[in-house]
Amino acid sequence: MKLIALNQDQIAEIIRLSGDERIIARLHSHGVHVGQSIRLVKKAPFKGPLLLEDCQSGAKIMVSRSIAAHVEVMLEKVL
């Protein structure tokens, strides 16, 4: 599933980054890495950016929807 398909407050693990070197470098510069657990805090209206939270550090990350389309995630199971 793609990152942009997450709903608010869902937690997922990043399993794959796609795109060219520029897109992957951009994701890494935002602190988005494979194996990271993130929570979707909010989707801005009108196709605006996504606000993510790194579950380990609590850091907030904002990424555009076009960049988020290159991030594949797997929902984490809630116990």
C-alpha cells in the first residue's frame, strides 16, 4: 500500500522507496527511511502535503503527496 492511502492516525512501517535518485535523496533528507515506523498525523485538504510522525523519535515530517506516492508501507498490527 502507498503512504498516501493511509488514514489519519494509522501507523505503518516503510517497506520500500521508489523513484529516481533525486526522489529517494529527497525522502532521505526528510528523514524517511526503509524500516521506519510512521504515523499519519494529518492530510492537508485540497491535495496538500501529509504530516507524518516518526514513531520512535516523535519527529514530525511533512511531505508532498507527489513524493509520498513513492513510499510503500505496510500497516502495523495493533495488539
